[in-house]
Amino acid sequence: MKTWTWTNPVFNPVDGVPVTDRGFRYGMSVFESFPIRDGVGIFLQEHLRRLRDACAMAGFTAPEPGLDACAELFKHSEDGFARIYVTAGDGPVTADYNDCRLFVLVEKRDATPARLYHRGYDLALHAGAHVPLFAGLKTGNYWSNLRAFREGVAVHCNETLLFTPAGHLISACMANVFAVIQGQVVTPALDTGARAGVVREWVMRHVAAKETLITRADLANATEIFLTSSWLGIMPAASVDSRALPEKTVSTRLIGLYRKALLS
């Protein structure tokens, strides 16, 4: 992994986050992540817009010159997966966020095998309730998501679906969720804590999907489920809670359209 931090007016290589940073100490940070292909961040401007929105919601002063300079940095990066973090910077818990730090991480990562898209993911249902921070912002406090993810992997599932205390579907641990129920494409409403992700938005432009509240009982009637994320793109599900899903019709069509969009 290669890492840089913004020291106005340039990015400089760095090998860690200062232990004084509140992003390290308390998880007070926001981030966006996306693939890099041929020196270009995929949907970079959309991700930067979301990162700026996240900074505003968290009360951070966004390091604008650094965010603007990311595109130039990626021109010299190898293919892989990038994350841009804005941290709260140094100071006591009650201090303002006027000296935020900007970090860019790029790791080499093999593409998801084509056989997985053909077969689809096996999905688990998380037994407990999940409460997203800041209405689903991507923050450095990711522990609860990863704990649920590890529990799913332990029972041989690729991802795990998370639910609110009221029992409504939020998302997968690291992806958004769409389902086909009684012929209608549906996705969790944003006020459940689902993220307004870039690929989720792309799907909403290409499918007449309805944002709604989805329960475990609703998922028992789903004929198709698929996940969206910047790394996976669109991933069909083969099963949910050990129940085989009979269709991949919508997701297969979207995968083709999405791959064409990335090449355009």
C-alpha cells in the first residue's frame, strides 16, 4: 500500500497517521473509496462530491486544494483500490475541526474473479441490530460493520445484511442492497442509514427502483438480490440465509451496462 498526506501545496509520501490525530484516537474521520484504472479514479468527481458532503455533515473543514489535487496524484498510481480519508486532526474532543488532515491510500488489489459474478454471493442475515453513525456516512469507525462481516465469513457467506433496531434492512456490511420482490426492484430508504453510494445512484438512474422499508419477511419473498459498491460494481446474490435465489435477470443486465459505462 502506498500512502500520501496533503501538505499544502503538495502530496507527500507518509507511512502512518500521527497518534495525536483524532481520526486515529477516536475514529473521527470520513472517507470515500473507489478503483483506479489506467491512472484514473473511477467516478472520482462523484466520490469527491460525497466526501465534501460528508465533511459538511461532520463539521469538518474540507482541505479543498488537496481534494482538487487527487486526480493528478492518481495519474501516477498503479491500478488498484484507493481511499481518501479526511480526519479530524489534532486537538481535544471538544475542539473544532479546522485543521483536518487528508490522507490518500492506494493498494494493489486483484480484480474480483468473474466466476463470482457468474455464481453470485451467499448472503447471511445479521441477528442483531445495527445503528449506523451519521445516517450512514463512511467513517473511520467501521468496527461494527467488520464484526458482522467476520461473523458471516465464519459461516461461509460472502456478505452479511444489516438491519435497524426496528428490523428494517439497511445494507450489507460493505455494500448497498437491491432486491426484486413481487416484480418490483426495491432498495432500503436512506433514512434507515443506507449510504447514498455512487454505484447505488448509478443503478437508480438505470432501473425503476423504489426506496422503501424492507423487512426480513420481505426478503424471504425476494426472487433476486444484488449488492452494489465501488469495488464490486454490481454483484448478484446466489442465496440469502441459505435460501437459493432463482433469478439474476436484473443484475445481469445491469452488470453489462455498468461495464460499458466504465469503458466510455
